Amino acid sequence: MEQAQPTQQGAILSPNHFELKGKDIHVNFSETSFTGEPRMQYRDRQRQVNASGDEIRQVDVGIGKLVTIVLQSNAADAELIEFSVLIPHAILTGTDRSVRINTLGITTRSPGFIAPTTRQLTTYAEVRLTGEGMSLDF
């Protein structure tokens, strides 16, 4: 997200770091870092995944930014599992350094080996995520 123009009361900023949780899922996403690349940490009851740089796909979908990482690759015909979080548009004004965030996370599952049968191949499970969006200096 881009930094907006300053006002008399201080700069208007967009958050660049998000700490979100819902059910058993914890997600931290930074649009940038000290190395200049995005970073995402995902944790649930079964796995913990850290991703950075090109391991993170970001797509502006109009209603926000859809940020996706792979939780389990489909190597050796295993099921592909990805997690996406919708990062909403938000601003910070005045001296505020954080904003409350309510959004959605989506776990996507795609089978590895596909048997010749008529069926939906990709399934989705959504989770409501809440937390904070912050402006951090890197």
C-alpha cells in the first residue's frame, strides 16, 4: 500500500504490517522488511510456515490485496494446500500507529493425483481473522 500525503495533524499512512488471528490460525504479514522483501508467518495446530519474497503471491483484487502462500506443496502427488488472507484497505491518521482489522482467511486444497471422475477439484475453507494493521519503519 502506498503512503498518502501529509496533513496538518500528521502523515496519513497505510499499514504495512498485519497481525491477525482466528480460530486456531495466526498470521503475520509484512509488506516489506529490513531486506526489502515481503514476509509472512502462518501457524495453526498442524504446521508453521515462514515465507518471504517470491514465495508470497500478492494480487490486488479491488476489495483489497489477496496474499497467498503454500502450506503444503503437491510434490509426490500430495495434496496442495495454500493459505490466502485478504488484506483490506486501511489508513492511519494523526499519531495513530495501528488500526483494528477484520478480514477473511481462506485455506485452499487441491488434490495431487486426479482420478478420472466428475467432481469439484478445489475446495475452500474460510476463517474470520481479526487483529491489527500497523505502520512499521523498516
